[in-house]
Amino acid sequence: MRLSGPISRAVPEGDDRERLVCGDCGFVLYENPKVIVGAVCTWEDRYLLVRRAIEPQHGFWTMPVGYMELGETTEQGALREVWEEANARAEVDGLLAVYSIPEISQVHMIYRARMLSPDFAPGVESLEVGLFRWDEIPWDALAYPNVRWSLEYEREMKGKAAFPPRVRPPSLAQAG
């Protein structure tokens, strides 16, 4: 949809918050949170991490993760990110975590996944990719708190076929 009139912030009739509204036709453009998808991928006792080649957090390490695309499931999006960022193939083993991060208007859905082979290579958004044993993970160079949360929960749930998805740690959710 292409809006041709002047856009302003207003509270549409029957609504309770400001929205972007076209001054000519009254069309309401809803701004909604972004869905982020990714996976904690493992090969045997090692974790797949990528070093970011883009901002934000250029040069820091993360699991393969990114924005969900239109027309894909969250699982498909997570596996697409694994391929795009690490040129690795994996299969989803379960939903590991759902992090609601309202400060940046995002919902993160992180899966546990097993690599189908030990093959990987940097994608265009990655400086490098590696398989790390637990004690080799570059903990001081992780891009975001959710990377640590996800890695720690995956390790805690290792070997369990069923587990509840982790949510944002309460102390951080309340501190906002």
C-alpha cells in the first residue's frame, strides 16, 4: 500500500493510542513489533557461533539470528538464518526460548537445532563462523544478552526431549 496524503500521528476513532494515519483517506498504518528468529545449533559437543559483519554489534559473536520474512514459519526463518549467516544446514529440535523485548519492540523466537554436518562457512553478514566447545565460547564478546541466555538454557536442557521454552529472565523483564 502506498499512502499519498500527509501522514500524522493521531488516535483513530475507537482506538486507545496514537497511530500513523493518512490525512487524506484515513488509512491507519499500524507499527507492530518485529519477530526475530534464530537457532542455537550444535554439532556433537560444540556450538555454532557467527561473528557479525554488520551493525549493530559489528565484530561480536552471536547465534545465527535475524528478522523473520513474510511467508515463512518461524522454524523456516530460523533455518534460513543458519544458512545465510553460517552456510550450515540444520534441523530444528524444539522451541528453546521466546524473549519479549518491548524496549526495542521485538519478540525473539529461538530454536534448538542440530547441524546435519560439521560444514559451515561465513555468509555475507558474518566475518567468521566457528564451532566452540563450552569453555571456548567467547563469553566477553557476545553481541546480546539473549545469546548468553539461549546458550545457557540449551546446555541446561541438553539431553531432554521435552522442555518448556525459556522466557526473558524476570529481573531483566522488570527492570526493562
